[in-house]
Amino acid sequence: MTRVVMLNDNSEAFTKKVNEMTNDMITLCEQCGICSTSCPVAEDMDIPPSEIMRLVQLGDEYVLETKAIWVCASCYTCTVRCPRGVDLSKVTEALRQINLRTNVNYLDIDNLDSEEVEELPAIALVSAMRKYTG
Amino acid sequence: MMKKFPYYPGCTLKQYPKKFGIPSEESARALGLEMVEIPRWNCCGAVASLTADDMMHQVAPIRNLIRVQEMNDEGLVDNEYRLVVFCSMCFNTLKRANMMVKENEAALNTINEFMDREQDYKANVEVVHFLEILRDMGFYRLEDMIKKPLKGLKIAPYYGCNLLRPKEVGIDNPEAPTIMENFVEALGAEVIDNPLKSLCCGSYHTVGGHKDIVAERTYAIVNAARKAGADMMITACPLCAFNLDDRQALTKELHPEFQHMPVLYFTQILAFALGLEDKAGLEENYVDARPILREKGLMD
Ligand code: SF4
Ligand code: SF4
């Protein structure tokens, strides 16, 4: 699908903010695509990891609405393979946190079936709450 | 004489003691390593905090490291600043927080000031995984202590993410690790190389709307192990253990032809090989490993 990148007055500030939250990961990316071919969950994403990087570089806040930033499982495969030393897991985390800090959670724990919660180990619940809720 | 180590159990070893805590602690004891639980430990947060402006989630892991200092002050351990962790997720989270404050003095000061009722963290603790302790001890020595060599059993190690990545945190080469293979060999079993041994299992997606991601990864990982000839898999991560073992139920629903495979926590099989069969918690797994152990003549 072709998407027209929409830039506005906020674009530069958005790129800068994500860059700060990730210790300067944004400008390093050279769009080689290795992260996208290495990512174990890329097939479940709406846009691949390298495109997440590109949208942040350009300052297109549409990236905040993608499913991909939530599907990233923080597995650090892209982190160890990126030839430019980009830690992309920090970028998806920053994008999730920008959303979560507006008080909108990705997972509503009250909506989980109580039987299901019963069988889940605490480690699963704690990690999911840390990634999906603010 | 027993060598004492400060020990961080984390929530899963306590929540399911038969499957995780007891086999871990008892195996260590059988090897002459006493795991002294940190008094008043708290949850590490399970996942590392990755953004530069999120200091709040570094507090919990660091508080546990302060407890290690206190244990030394109080003589619970004797000048031992290596904190032993079995859970890969706790290991990764604690080690990354520790690395962050060791590299960033300003962050360390902020956290110390924030916890004004605690002694300052002096950034002197080293977070180690139990597999590293075994490696340092020498796998050949572990081999000598094995009571029931797992002859004829084909085990595929599964690393997942948190033991290996990122590179600075991992306990072995992130692309070509060997530590679990050496561990399996020391137990007398045959090592099976699973090409998907470090593919992410889907982690916390096991909660909520993305469970199918986990079930599909489990399908791929278990099938790859089977294709390579494995009888069972082992892992050091309790969340991987849940996803690869318990989630096989969902995998089977999605793929009726799927065949189950036992997935044990690494200290379950260690305890078993050390002759602590009644401490291995083999009745606790979703897919029962006992039939294959009996088939191989390793169990009555
Ligand atoms: S691997 Fe690194 S440089 Fe290549 S596209 Fe991904 S983030 Fe950019
Ligand atoms: S950290 Fe996220 S984006 Fe990177 S490879 Fe893993 S799942 Fe994909």
C-alpha cells in the first residue's frame, strides 16, 4: 500500500523526542532492512521494523498508530544484527510509551477472562502490564 | 564445604516451586552451592526498561542489588557480590539495570537519592546466571557429579532471547551459543541442534489478544526440534517454558496434526540427572516427560 507521508509543524519535534528517549538511535539508521528480515514477528506487523525507523526519521506521527509497535516482542534480534548499531527495541518502546503516557492502555486487564488470568504465570502478567499499560 | 551465593529467585520460582524453585535450589545444593535468598527482595519488573527518560522502572531492580550489599554487611554471605539468578528474564532485567547505573553516574545518583531510606547502591554487584556459575565451575566437574547420566536421551536446548541478547548482557555468543549444549553434554545426553533455538517465543504476547503469535512460534520451534531428532527441549526462561509447554494446548487447537513434545526447565533435568528425581517436579509440566524417560530406561 502506498502511503503519503504527512509532515507538519510537529514533525521535527517528534523525531527529536524519540531520538532523546532512545539515546540517539534515530539518525543512525541507513534503511538497510536487516531488522525487518530478522524480526521474528514481522509477518504479524502492519509495517516492518525498518519502516518504523523511517517514519520516525521523517517525523510522521502516524507511526504511533501502527500495530507494529505493539507486536514488537522486545526480542533484541534486530539489536544484535543492525550494522549501524541501532537498538530498534528502544525505538518501539519509546513509541509505546509516548502512547501510554497519554493514559490510554493497549491492554485492558479487566477485560481478560478470569479463568485465563488464573492459569497465567505472574511473569507473563507483569511483563505484559509493563509493555501494554502505563 | 558449601559455597554461599546471594540468590534472587524472582516470582516464577516461588509461584511454581515444584517446577522451578525446588529443582533449582536443590540441584545447586547437590553441587555444593548454597543459594541464600535475598531477604525482602522485590519484583524486578520482568522486562528491562528501555527508554532513557524512564528512571522509575530502574528503581526496583537496583533495590535488589542494595540487598546484596546488605547481605555482605550482615555476614549472610562472605564477601560474595555475585548475585545468582536462574530466571532468564530476571537475569536480563537486573543485569541491564546494573549496567545502566554503572555506566551512568548521574542516573545512579538520581536513583540513590530517590531511595533515601536505603543505603546507597555502590554499583559493586555482578549479576550472573546460574549457567555461568556452572561454566566457571567447569562442565567437566559437573559431569563427574552426575549420578544418572542421560544416556540415549536427545535434548534440544532452547535459548530464547534474554540469555543471549543484547550482546552486552548475554552469557554467550548471541548468534552461535554453546553454553547450553555443553550443559546437556555434561548430563550425558545427546545434544540436538535446533536451528530455531534463539527465535523469540512471543514472550508476553501470551497475555491478551496476540496469543496466536505465541502458539505459532511454539509450533515452529517445537517442530524444528522434532525434525532435528529431539526427544525433548530444555529452556532457562520460565516464560519460554510456559509458552513452549503450556501453550502447546493452543498450538494443537490451531494445528490438529501437531505432536506434543516435553519442554523442561533446565534445572528439572539437572536435578533428575543428579539423582534427585523426587525434586525434579516432573509431574508439573503440561507435556509429561516421564514416558520418554521411561522409554529410554532412565526411569522406572
Ligand atoms: S538494521 Fe539498523 S540500519 Fe538497517 S534498517 Fe534496521 S535499524 Fe536501520
Ligand atoms: S526487538 Fe521487536 S522489532 Fe526487533 S526483531 Fe525483536 S520483535 Fe522485531
